Amino acid sequence: MSVGGQTAVRVNRPPELVAEGEGGATPPPPSRRRGGGRWGIRAEIALLTGPALLIFVGFVIVPIAAAAYYGFFSWQGYGQPTDFVGLRNYITILQDPGFHDALLHNGVIVVLSLVLQAPIAILLALLLNRRMKGQSIIRVLIFVPYVIAEVVVGTGWSLILQSDGALNNFLDQIGLGAVRQDWLSDPSIAMGTLMAILVWKYVGFAVIILLAGLQGIPQELYEAAAIDGASYWQIQRRITFPLLGPTIRIWAFLSIIGALQLFDLVYIIWGQYIAPVAGTSTMATYMVANGRNAGSFGYGIAVAVVMFVISLIVALAYQRFVLSRDTAGALTGKGRRRS
């Protein structure tokens, strides 16, 4: 091309240099090697999670594997197990009416714990979430039973509820001697007694969890609903309960697992012999009574394995059908892609 009698030569420059010359932008820095970056991330993850994984494997996975191994033997609790019985322990467990009763009692405790504690905890949480005098003191009083050791709770209630205990003596003093009951030994009311103790002890835990969930609900939603003329209970039904749903489901999961593993209160109050007669035995008390106390550690370990399998199935089913709505897309790659 000729300009002013001179020949101009067109130079084809790379796009990066053109952009740099025209817009003043600097070229992008050279990217790091992908392989080195991935190995660095993996090393960091291994460094941070390694100690926790070692502790988890040593104190959870290894004992579970050892229990599964010992459950195939008739073991007396000392020395190496040599009397291999295969699946006989597990067959005996599944055929034993005592275990069936204990499993049924655990199921009843699971259902009643949810049915009784949930309404009480929700009402108390709604009450304590409002500004009122003595709010902090009431919260402490409701939560105190939960932090008291089960041994103290069991011993105290066993003394109060025995035939000549404080409760029956109090009923005599106020002229209600006809209401006296054998609160611990009567099979028709023993389960009710157990549930009353469980509600008294653990409802505070549910209240604290629900209060934490209520604190996370934006106040602007309540103010907007009040401006629109919604009543108090309409606000709770349309705003509070739906937004409190994830918290309630988490509490229900913890309550279910705790009810399936209930041991200490039943064992302390009723003991290993009275509990089956009174109708309050659980899988855990059955395990101790027929395992350690009977000198048959292999059988007791097999019961523990069955308890673990039942709890695992319940936990996985609950996560799959109940908690999936709360966790779907939160941590998975699919959820990140959707966002």
C-alpha cells in the first residue's frame, strides 16, 4: 500500500498484542500447571483431614469391624475367640421374643418422643422467642434437666416414683391417696412414666434448637405480614413453621437416633430384670442383660451389631426421604452448576 509516495507494510500482529496496544490491557499471566495445582489441593486436603480420618477409623471403623468379627463367635470376653458359631447368634437374636419386645419398645419411644416433645418444644420456643420478663431465667430452667447427668436423673426419679417414694407420699398428704400408683412396676403405666421422664429431660434440648432456628428467620417477614393484616397464628402458619421446617427435621433426626439407643435412664430406674416385666426394656438394656451380665460377650456384641444396622438403616432412610429436601444441591456439584 502506497501512502504519500511511500510504501506501507501491513504487519499482522497477534490479537493479544493488538489489545495491549489499543486498550492498554496487560496480557493474562501464564496459567499454572493443572497437575501441580491439583496435587497441591490434594495435599492440603490430606493434611487437614488426615488426623480426623485417623481418629475416625481408629475409634469408629475398627471397633465396628471388630464387633462384626466377634459376633460370629461364642466368646466369654477374654482371650482369643475360638468357638466359631457363624450366624447362630444373629439367628437367636431375631428369634428371641425378648428382643422383639425390646425393639417394639424402642419404636414406641421413637414415636412418642416426637409426638409429645415436638408440640411442647414448639410452643415453648415461640413463647420464649418473644420479649418478656425473666426470659433468660426461664430458658435456663427449661434447659437445666438436659445437662444433668443421666445417672443423677435416673437415681432421683427412681427414689421419687417408687411405691413409698416422694410422689405417693405427696398424694397422701393432699388427700389424693386413691391416685397412688406403682409408677415403675405396673406395665400399664410404666411406659407412660418413662415418657414423662424423657420429655422432662430432653424437651429443653429441642427448645434450644428451635430457638436457634427462630433467630434465623428475618424479622422483615413478620413486619410485612403484620402490615398486610395477618393474625399471629396466620403468621406462624405461613412464615414461622415453613421456615422452621429444616430445624425441626434435624431435631427429629437426633431424637430418633437417641431413642433407638436409649439405655442409661431405663437401666438405672428399672434395671435389667424389672424393665422386661414392666414393659420398658430397650435393645440396649437387652444387650447388656443378655451379653455382658450373662457372660456371653459374643452374643452381646452381635446384639450391638444388630442395633447398629437398624440405626444405620433408619438414618439413611431418613436422610433419603426427609432431609433430602434440605440438603439437595447444597454441597454437590450438581447444586453448584444449577446456581
